[in-house]
Amino acid sequence: QVQLVESGGGLVQAGGSLRLSCAASGRTFSNYPMSWFRQVPGKEREFVAGIVRSGSSTYYADSVKGRFTISRDNVKNTVYLQMNSLKPEDTAVYYCAAGRWGTVIVTSGASVEYWGQGTQVTVSS
């Protein structure tokens, strides 16, 4: 099994930047496509960014395209989310997710095999 732990969240002013990290346990990290989701209280968890197993292709929600960048290091078993030009509407709990074995890309919770515990990101105006 895979255990995921997020870090890097915090409080930042609008227009600022944060870098989130997701550290994964196990020796089969490279077999999983990885994604970032976020959730605001009272709303469903939404897809933010995804990356394939090799890291050669990435996918983004329209709301973050051009501002966020997802990347992975399969040697360090870590996935990153670089967030630039942050807006107050980016405020949410951000979750790291590992997809089911054999899945190419994860853009829906239905394809998630493992979830991290989440890290809070708050953007002030």
C-alpha cells in the first residue's frame, strides 16, 4: 500500500506563491499517476492538477492553468505543486492523491486509490 503525507501549506497574501509537497511511502511510487485536489467546506472535492506515472504529461483545471505547476521526482517518491499568483479563491484544503494501478491520469475521485490527509492553504486579500 501507499501512504501519502502533504506539507508546505500556510498563509500567504494574494499574488504570492507557495510550494506544496507530497511524500509517498513504498517502493512502487512510479507505478501510480498522481494528482492534487482541493476542497472548501460545504463543497465537493475538485480536481486541480494531475501527472502521469513517468511525469511526461500534465493536466490542469482551467481555474489554475498558467498559475500552478505539478511535477514529480520518482527517485525521491515526491510530488510537488508550485502555486504562483495566488488568489483568495484558491483558499482550500489541498489533498494529494494516488490513482488506481493501470490508470493513466487521475482527474476524478472515482479513480483515486489513496488520499493524503490534506494541508491548509489560505490566501488573504
